[in-house]
Amino acid sequence: RSNTSNSNKNNNRSTQEEAQHITDSLVRTKQMLQQELSRISEVSNAIDKDGKVLESTKDQHRAMGTTAQGAKRTLTKLQLQQRQDAIAFWMALFFFYGAVFYVIWTRIRIPFLLW
């Protein structure tokens, strides 16, 4: 009977040790899962925050695109106005020199210039 008793005690100890080992393993697994859940929650928050930043950046980009289009139109108008001003300047200069030449021609009357 003492052999049976010792065998039962060893069996109980072995079963208790195995149960303790499984319990410890489950506690470690639970802690790891909690850490992963916490990490995933932080990653999710970071993704949400980055998404908001991207939305803001997209809105700013659209606003800049509209501004750039307006600036392009304005620049095109300014270039057209610059061409018109250059044409007006050269025409005025041509008219001025024509008037000067006419006044000098009529006052001096140079015969060899076919007058």
C-alpha cells in the first residue's frame, strides 16, 4: 500500500506541477495578448492620426491647385498686356520719329532728298 500511496503522491505532484506549468504558460500568453492588443490599439490610433493629416494635406493641395490655376490665368493676362504695351510703345516711337522727320523735312527742305 505504501507503494501505491507514494505512486499516487508522485502522480498528484506531477499533475500539480503540470497544471502549474500550464497555468503559468496561460498567464504569460494572456500578458502577451494584452501587450499585443495595446500595441495594436496604438498602431490604430497612429493610423487614424496619419489619415487625418493626409486629409488635411489633400485639402491644402486642392486649395493650392486652385490658387495656382488663378495665378496661371493672371500671369497669362499680364503677358498679353505686356505684348500690347510693347506694340503700343513701338508704334508711338515710330509715330514720334515720323513726326520729327516730317517737321525737319518741311523746315529744312533738303533738295537732294527728293522734295
